Amino acid sequence: MTTVQHGSGTNLWSKGIAFLDANCQIGRYNHRPAGNPYSVEDLLADTADQGIARRLVYHAIAKEHDVALGNNRLMTETAGHSELLPCWTVSTWVTGEIPAPDVLVAQMAELGVRAVRFFRCHYAVPMAEWSLGPLWSALEVHRVPLLLDVGERWATMDTFDAEEVYRLCHDHPNLPVILVKHRIRFNRQLYQLLNACPNLRFELSGYWHYRAVEEIASRFGPERMVFGTNWPHMDSSFAIAMVMYAAVSDEVKVAVAGGNLADLMEGVGW
């Protein structure tokens, strides 16, 4: 039996639970408080301290400045660190920010990139079929997970459009869609979407409800959740505690902690 040492060495769990973090940012970012971590070295230190096995990472430059530059910087800065998995940012190709969808997918396949992220609140690009439909279709063909970031730095519900998410999921039923930083004061929106959209999952860092893991696992199945920390904006231990102290079986914890996201990424077909 494998024992994992968490943080300062307190033994919190066993059974070989391996965390795969779906929600990490590296790179200097706007409005960063003095002293806050941001670099690959900072992330690697947190990864070791928290006992996280692997992390899916995007670059702040791609979010706040230039998509292509940020994706290129991501590949350079994570090179040589097998525990850091690149997540490319996507936007519109019409403005030349990214290559055309077929070219983008070919580049991802060549470089081993198995997930993408779209920042709904930052780009002001419509998600509808007439706008980004060819991109969603290209990702869907290969079953590339799309992390749909619906928040700002923190999770939010103020700009969330449930109808928009529903339409995306139904127009592309074989596209794995993961809501990221989805903060809600009530669970009706999310429950309705999970019920209506079999290809929809959500990431846990913004879902702060009491017994959230237990409730979702019971109603919809543990496969609808993926673990994420929202590092460096949040402390990683918060999300770890949500999983490890949940009143669910070890099998459910293994799935939520990393198995679900690992299955999605391994299911990408090049």
C-alpha cells in the first residue's frame, strides 16, 4: 500500500491516490500581489510540497496578452518537467491569434498537447457555431478536452451563460467540456446542465458547496468531476481537502483526484 505524505509530512491518505491538477497558471500576471508565486520553480515547489503528481498548466501571457506567444512560452518553460502537462489557450483564428483549427490540431498532435483552454470572460469572442464552430469541431474529432474558463481570476457566476454552455455541448456531443472556476451560490444551474449534457464535467476549485463531492457523485457519478487548484490564485490544499475528506469510497477519490482527467487526456485520438 502506497502512503502519500502531504505538506509538512502529515499522513492524510493512502491507497496510492494520485492528484492530477486541471487548473494551474504559470507566468507573471496582472495585479499580482508582491511576493505571490508565479514561476515554474514556484509551481514545482508547491507540487512537491502538496504531494500532487501532475499538473495541467497554461501560461498567463496567453490569457492576458498574446495567445500564440503564451503557448510558445508555456512549451519552453515546462520543457524537461514531465509532471507539468501543457494546456494550450485557444481563441479566434480570424484575427490571426492562433492558426486555423486544422493547423492548430496538427501542431498539438506533433507536440503532445492534449488539452486546450478558452477564457470566456477575457476574449469577448462569441462561442456560437457561426463564430468558433470550426474550432470546436476540430477538437471534437480528436476528443481533445476543452477547459471552458467562465471566471475571472476567481470563480464567478455573474457572467455565466448556462444556455451558451448547453448549446456548445449539444452541438458537439463528442467534445469533452470541463467548466473551470464555476462559482455558484446555488446548484440549480450546474445540476440542470449536468443532467442535460452528458459530455459536460466541471473542475472543483470554484465549487464550494458543503458535501459537494458526495452530492455530485451520488446524483451524476464521480466521472463528472475533475480536481483543480486554481494555483497560484488559491492555496492547493483547499482543493485537496475537498477530495480527501469527502465521505466517499477510495475508488471515487482516485477517480476525482486524477483518474477522470487522465482518462480524458489518454482518450485523445491523434
